[in-house]
Amino acid sequence: MWNKRKNCSGFTLIELMVVLVILGILAGLIAPRMMGRTEEAKQVKTRLQMDSLEAALKLYKLDNGVYPSTEQGLQALAEPPTTGTLPKAWREGGYLEKKKVPLDGWGNAFVYIQPGTNGEYDLSSNGADGEPGGEGKNRDVNSWDSE
């Protein structure tokens, strides 16, 4: 009976405690670095979505000769517009990969104006507060700003 017990393997309480202490130390070092990055991640996500929308807008113009109007909005990239200047050769399936206009990193709609004051069109996100302007996390993300 004793021979069977000696062959049983497992972790001792001390070994488990050492592992828990190591995990606690790692969590204590990593968690604070990750916690302050959520707003930065939302801005990066918004910038990436904006780049994707700009590429879709360029393809739309390449096919149809014009950008969608402000009235048609970014929805013209997902479904054929029925108002304003109708597209000549709207691409079957649309210009967006998921066939719907994405929201910015804070869950708000992008602001699209054509013709724009900063280029052929203006594409922007109003930041965390959803209002134009702002500082810090409420800062707007604009297509014409270089970052």
C-alpha cells in the first residue's frame, strides 16, 4: 500500500503558492500598463477604419467618376444610392468588406462631408464625447490630419 502512495505525483501546497505569487507579480506589472491604453486603442481602431473607408471611397470614385455626396453619405459604399447623382457603375456587393458602414472606436458614426473643406471630402470621428472638437480622449480623429 505504501508503494502505491509514493508513486502518486502531484503538487505540494508550497509549489502552488510559489506559482500563485509569480502570477500575482506578473499581473501587477502588466495590468497597469494595459489599463491606460484603451483610449489609445480606440483612436488607433478609428484611424484604421478611416483608412479602410478612404480606400473604399477611392474605389467608388474610380468606378463612378465622383465621390458619394454628403446626402448619400458613406451608406453609398454599402448599397447603391437612390438620391443625388446616381452611380454609373456601382460595384455588385458594394465597396465595404462586411457590407455595412463601420462605426468609430467609440461606437459613433463617422462624419462624411463632400465636397470637403480640407480636400475632395472630409471624413472624421468626433472622439469619445461624440461632439466636434475636444482634447485628450475627446479629441477628433480627422482624415486630413497626418499621424
